[in-house]
Amino acid sequence: MILAPGRQLHKDAAGPVLVSRAGPVRLNASAAAILELCDGTRTREEIIAQTVGSGSEGLAGDVREFLDAASRRGWIIETPGAPPA
């Protein structure tokens, strides 16, 4: 997964912001941490695993829902898989 073209993560005095031509979107720390992992080197499942760690399946479901919502909003793009190391 990767941030969609024209989207950038920034931090200002009030916290994390996703910036695009449509305007800024204020993010909470969890959303920003997930989006930071969307750098094109990880698959959806790798992002979920890294975010959740040994957490509950319920938390994994929350991360999946966030990624789905971010994709619907055009914030991120699915990639077929992480590139080879």
C-alpha cells in the first residue's frame, strides 16, 4: 500500500495532518502511524501485523476498517505486494 499521489503526511503544532489538493485532514496518532507504514514496501496484511503486533483480532479488524476507509477516500492505493528486498 502507498499514499495516493498528491497526498503527504505532515506534523504541525496541533499534530499529524494528511495534506492534499482538497485540503488538510487532521489525523489522530493511530491513523498517522498506520499511514506512515503505507510507503509501498508493505502489503495490507504486513501493515496490519506491524500495527497490531501481538494484539487482539479485534484491533486487527479496526486497522482493516481504517485501511478500507482510507482507500475509499482516496488517501491510499493498494499495491500488489511489497517489492523484493
